[in-house]
Amino acid sequence: MESKKQQLGQIICGFSGVGKTTLGKKYQNVAEIGQSLYRFIFTDPNAYTMDRELRKNIKEGKIPNPEWPMNYINKIQELRQEYDLVLVFTDPTLMEYFEKLKIPFWIALPDKSRKEEFLNNFRKRGQDENFIIRADREWDRRIEQFMKRKEKKILLKKGEYLEDALIEQGFILK
């Protein structure tokens, strides 16, 4: 008989560009779950199979999913039973729900000084210019907003990504 995993996996809310998708693809004990397929209902069926980074650029042909955010939280909770780490995006509303439901999480974010580096990385990965303009305008406020929260933080230093910090902090990635 197969034994079930006893302890639930850790949730890490990771800032855009910290390396969540890379980790999810690279390690078998890490799940990374994008939010767009849970947050929106798309009118074009091709949106469901396209590359997630490209799907982020869809402006028309999507409507808010009335089941959001509980559909996403339920999926995260399901993944926690199977994976050691579940990586999600940083969203204040999502974090408020985690708090209300007493679901523990960490926050991973870059040092505030890394703004230009991250903006360049967003361009390289194909983010549209509106995303980059918004990220540039909101960078300081968002970093400060997340730093003020009481949850444990993983602060990424210059040149460091989430994988580096997790290994340094003793997380076992396999």
C-alpha cells in the first residue's frame, strides 16, 4: 500500500520574474500554478493551450471567472498534498484570502534595487509594453507593500533567483 504525504507543501507567493516557472519545470517536488486559467474565462479556445506568457498579454476576449479566487485556492490546496513547494504569484487579494483561511505562505521578492534588471527580463520573456510600464510605475510601491506584510520573506539579492535562495535556505529541491 502506498503511503500518503503527511505534511502539506509550502506556498510561496513569488513576485513576477523571480523564477517560479523555471522551478516548476525543473523539479519534481515543485508545482508552479499560473493564475490566468483560474481568474478568467476566455472566449477563444486557443487561449487555453497557448504559452502562458503570451496568454498574459490577452486584453480582449476574456471575462472574470465568478469562481475566482476560491477555484485557484482550492487547486493550490490540492497541489500542497502532492508537492513540497507550490509557487503562486503575488496578489494582495489572494494573500488576504490565505490569511482569512489560515493558510500559511511565504513571499519571495527581489531587492528593490533590481528594478531595471527585472524590467529587462520582462521584455526578454515577451511581456507586452503595458505590463512593463505598469511594473515600472508600481515597482517601489509593490515591493514596499509586500515587505510590510508579516509573512516570512525570501528577499532576492542582486543576480539571485528563487532557486538560489531556496537552496541557500535549505529547501530540498528534487
